[in-house]
Amino acid sequence: MDHTSEFMKYYILLIFILLVKLELVSAQGSLPQSFFDGKSVVFVSTDPSARPVMTWKEVADSVHHSLVRAGADPVAYFELEKVALSEAVQEDYAKTFQQRLVKNIILVTRQNNQMSIHVGPFSGDGKIITTSALFGVSAADIGAATREFGRIGENQPSHNLLVLDVPEFLTISTTQSSSSQKFLATNPLNLDVFKLGIPMEGSSAQAGLLSNFRYDRYGKSSDAIMAEQAAQKAGIEQVLKQEYPYQIAWLTEAKSEQELIRDRVQFLLMKVEGREADLMRSMGLEPKTDESASRIVVKYYIKLLVREELYIGPEWDADQNWRVALDNFLKNLKK
């Protein structure tokens, strides 16, 4: 009997430990001190297939009080997908954040089977964050994640005193801003003279770190990312071989623009993904209004480094399939 009793005690203890581990998973990185003494902006990404169904604003409502209880000063909430549309759009948001003296970025990711909240310092430029290895918590559902995140402030005094009672949803217009003015609905010249650099997704050559916290990307293993990169490179090579006769350079590590230009790379092939109407609007075009406006599409464009100009081509050629989008774009380069 005694052995049975002891076994049951250990069994119950093991179950308790497993439940605790299931509720909370700590991410890499450390919490910036500015979290307790500075403004934060919050980006929310939510999976439409997650249950119960919640819009990104409803998720923001659900996490706001926990962020405040943890010691944050969340001054504005944005949908992550709209901010991460392109480097140019991120630069517009970054300028506004600089004007409002924002110090921190909070990323809320709601997936089908997991909820995550991460915090990092604002980079001060269009990259928004400088690494994806941020402090954070993850749990099976929104309740467990917010409860655990709220406990952060229990033993840490916060200097953020006059905080908002409810989340504020700001709109930063990029229609007539610098981002849309940089996009040109034409083709670049001299592609036959200089190399076209191709940043590989998931590598340090790609600046879009924010996208790593989208609901459809967060949590992918390094093996999965490497497999995707290999498939992506093979697929791009196949399309380029058929449609692009000039020199290219694969970019797998971060280089300055001066280093790229020195290596005769003056153009970069850029890829963005988002709702079609949002992408068109951000590029200074009249957005679609039919049912296809809300579909997620891929759009390619070329960035000219020496003049910071972004060429989207003479015709709108985005598509839900990235291979089709790339093929369309390269064919339009010949026009």
C-alpha cells in the first residue's frame, strides 16, 4: 500500500509539472528595461482559423489589461500584417514611432493551437526590430498566455503610470506618404549592366524580421526554414532560367548597401506578401474593391539601391502562388 501511495504522489507531481510546462514556454532573449519606463506599440497577428473566432482588435482587447498589469505603456495597436507589408511601409510607421518617442515593440501572435506575446526594443528605423530572438511567453490559449505575461510586473516596479484604460487603434496613412511615392509603376534601366541581388527568405540578408511573428510563420523550426529556403531557391532558379537573362547574386548574409554596390549589385529582387488591396494601396495604386481584394497574394518588385527607388513594373502582376507572381513580374520586365 505504501508503495502504491508513494507512486500516486509522484504521478500527481509529474502531471502537475507537465501541465505547468504546457501552459508556459519561455522564449529566448531578455526583457528590455525600457519596457517599464517607456511607450510601447503593439502588433497583433491572429489566425482566422483559431477558435473561438476573434478579430485582431478583439485579441488586442483581450491582452491590453495584462500588458498594463505587466508594467507596459501600450500607446497604440496595429495589425501586424499591415505594418509588415514592405520595407517602405515599415519606414513610414517607424517615423511615426520616432515622433511619439516609442521605445518598445510588443508582438502578439495568436495561432490555431498557441498564443505568444513577445517584447523587444524599437530599432529606431524601418526594421522596427533588430532580432527575432525576443523575450516572450507562449501558451496553449490566450487566457494562459495573458495570465503569465501579466505576472511579469509583480516584482518589478513600473514607471509607466498614466496608461490607457482601453487599447487605442491608430491609422497611419501611407497612401500619400514617402512609401507610396517611392514605388514606380515602370521598369528599371540597366538590368543588363549590374547584378540583381536575391535575398533568401529567413536569412540575415532579409530585413523583414517582423514577418517572423505572423501567425502563419511563427514557431517554424530551423530545419523547416532551411528546407523552405532550398525549395525556394530551386524554384526561383527555374523561373529565372526561363525569364531572366542577366546576372544574379544570391544573398544569404547581411551586407551594407556600400558592400553590395562594390560587388556590382545595384538591384535587389524584393518579395512582399499581404492582402491584395493593402499592397496596392501601399504602392500608390487604386486598390481592388471586389472579393479578390482580401486574398493574400505575393508581389515582387525591384529596389534600386543608389536612388532608393522601388520598381513594381508597368502592370499589376501579384498572385496567390509565388511562382506565378515571379513569372508574371519577370515577363513584365521585358515590356
